[in-house]
Amino acid sequence: MPYVKIEVIEGISREQKAGLVADVTRSLVDRLGKRPEQVFVVIQEVSADDWGYAGALISERTTPRREDASAAVPSQ
């Protein structure tokens, strides 16, 4: 009875989640010979404020900080 947990940054669609569940299930059926009803897939969405790497939060890496955003606007 395989249990697969997938953690992603929040914001993926229901259709994307359904595709992940179908793909992972199919892979375990094909590769391990499991029956689909034996496969459990859990998708957990995590806030970009609750996930980090290389010393910084994901939210700081994907969203320009206020001072960076104002510097990117050309002066007139």
C-alpha cells in the first residue's frame, strides 16, 4: 500500500493536482504492479512564507521586495 506525499508551493490548480495523482498512481501501477486502489497520494500545499532554501524564504525569492520593485521602475 504505497503512500506518496507531494509538497508544493501553494497555488496549483485542481486540474494540476488531479494530473499529479493520476500520473503517480499510474507510475506505481506500472513499475510496482500495485492496484490503483492500493495507491494513496497526498498533495500538501505550503505557503511560500513557510518554505525556504539557501537561507531565504521562497516568497522573498519570487516576489521583488518593495525597495527592489521601486528601483526597477525607470525614472522619468
